[in-house]
Amino acid sequence: MAKQLASDLISRRNFLKGASLGVGIPVVGTVLAACGNAPATAQSPTAMPADHNMTTAPQGQAGGGMTADEMDAHHEAGIKAFLAGKETTTKGNQPLEPKMDGDVKVFELTSSVIQWEYAKDQKVEAWVYNEQLPGPVIRVTEGDKVRVVLKNQLPESTAIHFHGVLVPNNMDGVPFITQPPIKPGASFTYEFTIRNSGSHMYHSHHNATKQVGKGQLGAFIVDPKDKSKDFAYDVEHLMILNDQVGGFTINGKGFPATEPVVAKKGQKLRIRYMNEGQLIHPMHLHGLPQLVVAKDGWPLPQPYMCDTLNVAPGERWDVIVDCTEPGAWAFHCHILSHAEGDNGMFGMVTALVIQE
Ligand SMILES: [Cu+2]
């Protein structure tokens, strides 16, 4: 077990190669240095390497009924597990390939109930699209003719609202306002021509506290027809926030099962934030400013810099990060109870890894 974990860490070290981890969060450098010198023992606090550079912790209780050393061991184990990167095998946000029907792009979605692994060995009942959380990414271009066919295998009626996408009234997906509810076992077909670009979402608009909370959500991204009108970026990362199923999650996973955001030095990284939860989440990136370029898919008349960006329920924000500083930079929600406790970091935490 320890051997397996050691090899995981080594392969992740190759993956992170050139990231100059030592200049990022110091604890990461410490973890990797310890890993190089001793067998990995992430889950075994008693086997922690002694740190002679630090003052010995007092013997009293540090919090949560633990000594300071025990607490630090939990914190270190979480970081090690994150770096190993094999906490869970499932992944949401997979691209959904359309079938062509003439010039119409046809996307097929099925709502169903599954057990979703939001953290290592932690499963929870989730109501998902196409057996993933978040649901698959629907990505189209302005001017496209789009058809979305939803098959409902939930025990409740449902409907899809295309949040932020300009659609005809009868395609807006709100039961009893624009359509009948889609009963269990039934299907419904949405069809519209894409009029506006940007970072949007699709989600249930029926018993939504429960249905969206349990995972009836996904990204709907529209690229501009004229690519020269898009923001300049080299790589992009989608970050869907939720705070019900699985607790505080980024892309359906809680730290340390979250994915790192990876870019190379010199690249411009576009992050698309989407909040499908019930709470505001101020997303804070260490080390590098975020240039905020769009709100709800609409380009801002005056982009602005920040390090912490409030992402409220229903909002989408696009930011560009100029990846000038190599290293692993902590990246987390700054409502601290969504991110860190006695047992270490959890929930809405990841890292931006900028490779040299
Ligand atoms: Cu938060």
C-alpha cells in the first residue's frame, strides 16, 4: 500500500516536473522533499519525518482533540493525496459529442440516479446527466442550430433550463410557465438557434433545490462565431462550484480529490467559473492576479484585476490569468469553512500548477 502510494507520488512528480514546487506553497515542497527521502506514509501520522527546523509543538491539544503534530499529519496527508492525484477515477465535465441531423447538432442527455464518488471511498446518491457530475459539457458556436433531447430516468418530473443562453420562450425549460414537466420515463426535445456566446449552464428548473443540489447541472459553452472577438487565451479550465451533494465541491469533487489546474509558464489561462450552489464562493488565487473579462457570458466594458472573485449562485465569470510565476499556487474558496478545518484542507480547494 505504502509502495503503491510512493509510485503514485513519483508519477505525479513527473507530471508536475518543472513546476518548481519549492517556490510555491512551502508545505508542498516539504512534502515532496520528504517523499524523496523516505517511504511515503501519507496515511500514517506516526511515521511522519521529524522536522528539526521547527520548534517542537507544545504537548497540549491543538484542536479537534489532536496534538499539533497529529493535526499537521492530517494536513500533510491531504496535500500528499492531492499531489498523488488518484483519489477517484470518475470525472465530470466530459465533452458531449453531438450527432448531426442535417445541419442540426443533436445532444442526448439522460437524467438518472447514481452513486457518485465525490472523494476517495466516499459515495453519495447523485442525480446526474449521462452518469457524470457535473454533467457533460455542451459546447457549440454562435449561429449553430442545436437540439437537446432529455430522457428522464429520475423518480420525479424534471425539465432543463439553459441558463444564460438566449432561447425562444417555449424552450426556456420552466414547468407550467413554458412547458409541461417531463414525467419519469418521458422525454422532451429542446431546439433553438444559438444567438449569444459565452460561459453558460444547463440545469433542472423543477424542484431545483433538490434536483440541482443533487447534480442536475452542467456547462453550456458557446464560442463566438468570429474567433477574433474572443478573449486571447492558450488553455482553459472550467470550475463548477456546488455546495450540496458531496458538500463543498469543485467539478463534483472535494479536496483532495479535486483536480489541479495546470498551465505552462507564459501561457494565458482562461478560467470559467460557474456557481450551481446555494452560497456565494469567493474564489481566491494565490500568487497571480485574475483579470476579470466577462460576467454571465457578456464581455465587461472595462476588465479589472483582482485576487478574490465572488461567484454568486447562478453567476458565471471568465477570468484570464497570465501564468508568469512558476510553482504550485494554492487556489481555494475564501469562506474558510468551505476549505480548511482541523483535519486539513477539504472541499473547495485546488492548486494552480504553473510548469517551467
Ligand atoms: Cu465557498
